[in-house]
Amino acid sequence: PVPCPPGQYCQPGTAVSRGNMRNFSAPQPCAESMYCPEGSESPSGVGSCPRGHYCPFGVRLACPAGAFCPRDGLSSPIVCEPGFFNGMVGQVRCTACPRG
């Protein structure tokens, strides 16, 4: 068997590298907001996506600049509100803009 690709999980004995949702001997998509690294064996992978990241399709991505990811299990980043900013990736909060 080949390792299950990131963002998917495989039942024991899976021997193909491409998913087919009707064939459970093929890789299957992981649950939304869960992190499934290569080789995952369950739809929840290793658990909820960690803070500072989001997991849209079982793949962990760092929160982009201009957004934040304050809690585990996000499937999409949260955009900073007006008057706040974030110039770095992987952040859990936005910063208030300076006056002026």
C-alpha cells in the first residue's frame, strides 16, 4: 500500500493513490476543519485544526496576513475587522491600527 495523501484518510489495506468516494478501498476526504497529515487512518485525522491555522479540506494552512484563527477547528480564516490589521501569517488575533 501507498501512504494516504494529505487531506485524506485510508482504510487498512488501501492500495491506490487517488480518491473515489464510492470505493472505500480508495482514499477518502477528511472531515471539514480536521487536520489529516499523510498516512491518516480516520476521517478526523489527528484532530481539530490547531489555532493559528485553518483546515479547509483536511490540509493544515497557516492563517494568511489580514486574517486570524483564534481557536481550534476552523475550516476558514476570519478576516480582521475594520480598524484592525495583521501583517503576519499564523496569527490568533488582529492588532488595532495605530491612531492617525
